[in-house]
Amino acid sequence: MYEYEKIEREMLQFWEKEKIYEKAKEKNKNGKKFYFVDGPPYATGEIHPGTAWNKAIKDAMCRYYRMNGYNVRAQAGYDTHGLPIEVKVEKLLEIKKKNEIEEKFGVEKFIAECRKFADRYIGIMTEQFKSIGVWMDWDNPYITYKDGYIEKSWETLKMAYDKGLMHEGEYVLPYCYRCETTLANYELEYDEESDPSVFVKFRIKGKSDEFLFVWTTTPWTLVSNMACMVHPDYDYVKVMFGEEAYVFAKGRMHEVERVLGKSGIVIEEMKGKDLEGIEYEHPFQEKIKKEYRRRVVLSDKYVTLEEGTGIVHTAPGHGPEDFAVGKENGIEVFSPVDGEGRYTEEAGEFKGMNVREANPKIIEVLKENGALVHEERVRHRYPHCWRCKTPLIYVATTQWFIDISKLKNEMLAEAKKIKWVPEFGKERFLQFVENAPDWCISRQRYWGIPLPIWKCGKCGEMKVVGKRRELGEEVKELHRPYVDGIKFKCRCGGEMRRVPDVLDVWFDSGNAMWAELTDEEAKEWGEISDLIIEGHDQIRGWFYSLLGSGIVRYGKAPYRNLMMHGFFVDEKGEKMSKSLGNFVPLEEIVKMHGADAFRLWGLTNPVYEDLKFMWEEMKEAKNILNILYNLESFLERNYGAKKKKAGKGKIAVEDRWLVSRMNSVLKEYNDAFENMEPHKGVKALKNFIVEDFSRFYMKLAKERVAENEDGAAMEMIYEALLFSIKLLAPITPFISEHIYQKFYRKQEKEESIHLLRIGREDRKKIDEELEEEMEIAGDIIASGLMVRQSTGVKLRWPLRKAVFEPKDEKVGKKIKNVNGIIAKMLNVKEFSVGKGSEKFAVGETENGRVYIDKEISEELYEEAIVKEVLRRIQQMRKEMGLVEKDIVEIMMDGESEIVSIVKKNCEGIKKRARAEKVEFRPFKNEGKEWDIDGKKVEIFIRKR
């Protein structure tokens, strides 16, 4: 019985006790170097099944290269800074607002709690990863909060500054008012949100009854309205609706008439450029303090006819596009919002209100002023904080940036050199890089790499630190608040203080290639990875931050090959979530089916497609492993103590075919792994184990083994199973090791399956013609078995004849070498190619028709009964735990017809059953009663 929990526990103990991972590394220390870099997961909780799938893919790839002699560097990594941990710690400490960290709790204590939290989950996650068989340098992971890692990251930032690639500037950025920090575009998490959709009229200055007709889904930003945008080339109209005239884009007439519920009369047409400079009144100027000359400006980039009215409300302090247009037209950036997302005094009567919560109040004011024309609700995708899930706002803020605009051409050129799987991922990545803004690297938080920038309060002079020694004095660690106390004298006589921000957490992981290495290791391994593997969400994340950092550091992409996998989802393709009730914990999956089954199932899925979780597929994966377990049991029972050598006679066709298949599968397997499509290799191997080896070859081989032939069949089984577990070792490391230790260890020289070499195929042993012949034979056999099933004759019972009538005589000639195999598999005495008889049962195949004579003669019936008896004897031997060499004595009693047939064929039964003698007499209750073709038979076996 395949006891996966026991096997996995014992193999983990064996690897640890015997230091097999260390021995695998030592064995390959002079091999070709393969630098794999682990994209660091956040140390924030127990691992998701998707995280386990990610690590299983990585582990399989690293194991593959290790088993091909490569010196693989696979250091586990953990991302430990930033909001992912800060938000968790705030909840644990019941901190409600950011200012409580400094004013009540203390930054030093908060940093210590964040480190403690990270360390706890690093320990938990490490044990979980180990439990699913992942081999990495767990005793020495790279951790982003370590001082050595921070110093290497500072070094990169210093390079950016020295190369003129870093600046401080004002931009409009996504902002989380709960976490009180800016976010980068790639940190946004979009989700459905219901917001007000309002149509508002802005009175044109000097006109009592003419208005600009404007639409917005963010009424709170109307407080900061400074302009309206129109497209210079679109057609606009002035339309009378009752006593008032509204100006909007002609192409949106149907939408305006819908919201107004009536038709209008066009009284004037003009181009958008004709509207430029028209001034208008703020719809509730009396409520706010900000006086400004608000006017119409032109934009051919940000005005469309897809929604709204063709006139865009513009608040340069609250929208990236608005900000850009404002800069072009010299419009003031007005953003009366504080760090907690509340209006400031400049917002007048709205002071102190949370901006998003102010939407109803704004709408109420618009109604009171007669400026609200129409109100409804709209559901749309809206950005949320990736950690606390709060809906974001956009605000104008001064931040620090890396000048991606100056690096973009280099980034695109280098990105094109990277080998991607899948290729379409590269196209998406190039598009993202093409449109990427400058990289905002500053965050207004605590637990992160401190921004190593010191600025003079008197003259504005800057100093960027790249090494710990440049601080000029020793600090406890390179975190806040310790580095905050460092000050420098400026040459102007003023004092330089550190800019209090920390770095974007993506800048942390973007330095992984070199920050995980010591200076000596960097010389040995270089700073460019041979392979990285992550999900497609990292197009906007790690893949991008690595590329940007690499270009800053040495003008090159820091990785050569990239595998991009899909998401782990439920069977409907939806994201797994506890709140949705469709989440399945990894522990439950592994408890039910085992880590190997989870890995085999996950690695069968095309790596770049989403992995849909299905219990039935997990069960199928476990069943395949059970086949391996049973094959080992058969081998152990029948192989004997010493490695067998096949005789020197003619090699059986099925043996030549199996050798050919092993080499063909090995080629397909190697190609798949080396082309970063391991699922293709896994599928080829699964098909070999289940179809070629277990269901096909073993049926032929068992008969040869039972007949005690020259050892060739057992030797082929030995080699085929060793081949199977060797190729499975990177995929299902536990059962592969278990079978190796249980049976092969005493035959082969290596201490572990994972110390063997996978090797290359022997092309001379690949017989494509024979494989094609056997494929046709398989088609004939499958059809023939269906025919037999339809007749109700058991497969164990021999029949006289089968005939194959091919559609093309070339097909008939192709199978001449495998006719004997077809006869054996169909259990017929004779198989031929020709014209079938109408008296025979018939079935269709792709290549022709299969006819089978279903009549059973007395001679065939006797042979069938002998096989039935032998099957019961073999089952009893198996239940007794006997092996091939064990000789038995058999006693039988039962109905006369069965006993008579056994007596007649006694010598053959003795040989096949490994029996010294067979006695026929009544006996007491020691035996076992069987029903054979409706007749009772008692059999007793004892070991001699």
C-alpha cells in the first residue's frame, strides 16, 4: 500500500540525516555553474497552494540541472520589508493610525516587532517548503532586512545618483490614506467598486444660461477643479434644452439626451480648438477658498468619445493625466488633501472630511446650487491598496524617482534579449516597459530600507550614501530610527539630515541578483541569473524592478531566462479566497493526497496557464504514483538478490520497443526542461509510465517472468523502473527516493536517487519505425479489447483467432513485426492481416477493422480455467508476502470439472506457481475458497 505520509516523512529524515542535498552540491561543485534566483515571497503568513506550486516548479528545474551535473546555486529568499508586514503588525498591536507608531508606540519598538513577525513566518514557511520536498539553501536564505542586503541596495541607488538617474519632484501618484504612503502603479490592486456618476454644469463666465456639460465619477475632486479639457479636433455642439444651452461633444449627443431624458435643439457647432480659453465659474465657489481663473484647455491624448460628454473635468492635483495637461498649460497644482486623506483648510467648508466619504456632501451642494444635472451609480474597476485593500486616491506629492524615461531605450533593448516562456509574456512586458513612468522609489513608512539621501536644510545640497562605512559612525543596524540620527556637516555650514522616507519594497527585491551575494560570491557567480520563475503578475512587479535595477547598475538585464507561470485558481477559474469560501489550504491537499501527488499534478499543467484546482485530478496523480509503488513491489518479489543479466539470444520485439521508447521519452523530457516547458516532459513521462510501461509492456513481461525465461524481461523491468524514478526525481522526489532506497540502493552505487545523472538519449537506440508499428498495434489492440468486452468473454480467457482488415495495405505490412504482440495482448492463438469473417465480432479502428472469433472450444476452456486457477494461486502467494525464489506446496479440492482440468495441466501449473508439488485431497479450514466460472474450488498453500 502506498503510504505517502510515512514515505515523505522518512525521506525528509533520510535527506537531513545523510545531508543528501549538501552531497549533491558537493558532487557538482566543479560542474558548469547555473545561477538560479528565487523570487522572494513575503514572510507574512503560511504559504498558499499557489506559492507551493511556484516553489515546486522552481525546485523541479533546479533538481533537473543538478541531476545533469550543473553546479546549481539555489538560495531561498524572503521579502520582509514594507506594507505587507507593517499592516499585519499594526493589526497585532492594535495601531489604528500611522502617527501612533511614532507618538505612542515608538519607531524602534515597531521595527523590532516587524522583524520578529518576519522571523516567525520565515521559520513557518521554510518548514512548509521543506515538507513538499523543495531543496534550497534553507540554512542560509537571503533576507531583505539584513544589513548586507540593505548595503548592496544602497550601492545601486548611489550608482543611480552618480549617473544622474535620480531626482526629487512633484507628481500625482496613487496614495493610500490608511497606510499614509504613496504607491507605485504596479502595486495597485484593482477590484469592483460602486461610485457616484454625476453630470454637472459649469456656468460659462458672462453667460447666464450657457454651460459646459461635464461628467465625473469622483465628485470629491471637484473641490480641486482648475480647468476643463476638450479635444482640439472633435466636433462640439451648443444645444438648447428648455431655457439652458449646454456645450459638449457632438459624438456624445445620445448620452446627454439619455441622462436629461429629452431631446435638444442644436444652435451652434464648433471644433474643440474653438473652445480654448473660455472661462467658467466653479459650481460651488462660495464653499471653497480657492480663487482661480478656470478655463478650457486642449488635449488630444486624454479626451475620448467613449464615455462622458467629451469635456473632461480637470484637477491637476488629483489625476496623472490632469497633472500632465496642467503642466503643459501652466495650471496650478491644487491638492487640498492631508496625509490622512482629509480636506485641508484650503478646501473651505469641507475641511476635515475624508475625501471619498465627502462624495455625498459634494453631491448635496451641487443640488443646492442647481449645478447637478443627473446622478446615478456606476460599477467599475477601481485601484485599491495592495496590502490593506483601501480604495486609493490620487494626490500631488513630492517624491524621489529613478529616471526610467532616461533608461527606457536600454531597458527595451535588453528586455528583447531575454528568453521568455511563454513568448507572449515578453510582448506584454515590453509594452509595460514602453509605457512605464519614472519609478517612484520613496515611501512614507518605517519598516523598509532607509532612503540613503541626506539633504542640507540650508542650501539643499545632497549626499547619497552607498556603503555603511560612509556613515562615519557605527549604528546598531541600517534601519530607522538608527540611521535617522546620523547627520553630516554641509560645506555651506549647514547640517545635512536624512530624508525620512524608506525605499519602495520592490526596489528591495529588484536588487536580489547581487544583494544576496557576498563580494566573493559575486566574483564567483557573477550578478546575472541564468533563470528566474514567477507568476504573470510580476510583469508589473519583480520582472520590471529587476530590469530597472540591472540597467542602473551595469546597463544589462540581470537575468537571461524567464519562466512565467499562471495563477492558482479554483475549478471555475476564480481566485481562491477565504472570503469567497473556495480556498483550500495546502495542508488539506497534502494530507489527502501527499506532496508528490500535488507536485506531479501541478507540474503537469502548462506552466504559463492558470492552474485550476480539482480534487479528481489530484486523485489521478496519486494513482500514477501508486502504479510506481506496485511496480517496485513486483520487482522486489520477482527480481532476486543480484542484478540479473539478460541472455544473449534474440532480443524480443517488445524489449527493443521499450528501449526505443525510453530514449525517445528521454529526448522529449530533456528538450522540455531545457526549453523551460517542463509540463511537456512530465506528460511524456506520465504517458510512458502508465501506458507504455505499466499497461502495455508489463502485460507481456509478466507472462515471460511467470514462464521463468532467461531474465531479459526482468532486466527490462529493472531498467524501465529505474529510468522512470530517475526522471521523476525532480518532479516527485519522495517516492523516487523511496523506491531507490527500498530496492535499487543495493544494486546501484549511489547513495541517493538524487545523486544519479539523468543523462542524454542514445539516438542509435531510437527505432522510429518500430514505435510507429507499435502505435498502430496499440490502436488495433484497443479496438480488439472493446470487441472482446462487447462479447462478454473475459480477457484472461483465450480465443482462437483475430483478424485485422486494414484500410490501406501499407498499414498491414507495417505491423508484421508486431503480430505476435497483438495476439498476446488480445489473448488469441492466432492473429493475421486479411479479410475478416462475417461470423466474427467486429470493431472499427482508425486504420481498419478488427474481427475476433468469439467461439470457445473445449481446449480453450481448459486453458482459461488453468489461468484462473494460477491467478488465485499468485494472489495467495502475494498475500503471504512470498517472493520469486520461494517454493511452495499446494493442496486443492473442489468440483470435479475444475480438479480434473488442473490435474491434466499439473506440470505447467507447478512450474508457473513455483510449486514443488500439487496434491488433490480434502483438507480442513486452512485453505481459501474461490469461485471459478461458477464452480467452487478450495486452495491451500504453504511455503516449503
